[in-house]
Amino acid sequence: MTDNQIFKFKKFTVDQSNCTMKVGTDGILLGAWCDVKRAKKALDIGTGSGLISLMIVQRNEAAIIDGVEIDETSYNQAKRNFMDSDWHKRLNIVNSSIQDFSAESKGNYNLIVCNPPFFSGGTLSSYQNKNYVRHTIKLSHQDLLKSARKLLSSKGIFCVILPLIEGLRFVEMAETYGMYCNRKTSVFSKKGRPVERLLLEFSKEKKDLLEDNLVIYKKENDEWTLDFIQLTREFYLKM
């Protein structure tokens, strides 16, 4: 097994050898950024390798996490990663689409997270599983919002990460489903570059929007910025 199939963090390890989408900066950002203070019961939609669930359960020692993963191979991988962690008793996973899961579940989650598919057009990959993860074929943003609203508690929060344009559209769409963006972080690879990602937090209650920026790398080199280090230092081995 090659090194890039095993991703070691400070307190857990992610085997991603059989996952369609590998550990990436988007998932790490979302897992470190989402507010877990009241996350007694959390839901990870599209769990993949289990990365974000493991990050949340590390950050909140009382949290119980349910993961939902439609791809059977990724589901089995995440299940093994959960069992190999110190928190396996607080981690559960279901092999299902979120549409089916939300239809059968009563929900009432304090926190819902999702690193969702975002391509709605363009050329599809020849690798079908990657299409399902990257494209909104199996999970439209409308279905995601419907499911999140149904499963979210009255005071709960729903957090996602999306590219800039898709994120702005998602914010507009969310309001039609009674979900309001109350916190937004614009992510830049370097200072002076365009916004690459939006970290977005939604709730059923409309509040004043809290906005800030996050720059990942220093402008003069490829060293991490202090802000990025402070956000992710609980996880990366070399921080």
C-alpha cells in the first residue's frame, strides 16, 4: 500500500485506498471550521473516507456522529476507519442516499456537514463513481437542502464548503428552502488571489451575517499562514 493511500493525522489515521475522492484541503477546512460546540448529535452527508466525522468527534468529546454514504466501497472504508479510531463508539455510518435517509429518519441534528458535489455541467469523468461525487447527478443541491432542513434541529446549523460561484448560488437557493447563511469565510490560496472556496454556515433562523477571510499560504512562499495553522493545528502531524 503506497503512502498516499494512508493519511495520518495527530490522533487518527484515514485509509483512503478504496475511496473515490481522497483526503483534500476542502474536507480538512470544513472539519476544522464548522462550529462543534453544540454538536451533541451530528450528521455527515457524503461521509467518504470518514475524515470530517473523525475531525468533529475529536473536537467535541460528547458528540455522536452519523455518517451517510451512498457508495458502498467508500462506506466500507469509512466504517473501518471509524472502528480503528479511539472514538468508534460515538461513530455510526449508514450505506444510503441522503434522500432515502432523510425520508426515514426523524433527524433533529444539532450539526449537519457536507462537502457536496458541485459540478452541474461539463464533461463527465470516465470513472462513474467520481461523477457521483463531483457532479450533482445523484445529489442535487435542491435535494441536499431539502434533506438538511428536514433533519436539522430548530437551533441547529448546516455547514458546507463550495467554490465561489456555486457557493453564492447555494446561498440564494437556500433561502427558498428557509435556510439562511449566517456565517461565511472566503478562502484564498494566497493573498491577492481570487476567492477559491466559501465556507458557509446556515440555520433556520435569519441573523446578521458574520464574514471573514482565510488565506492558506503566505504570498512570498508556500508556507502556511498563521491563520491556517491555528485552524488546523489539532490535525496535521507537522504543525
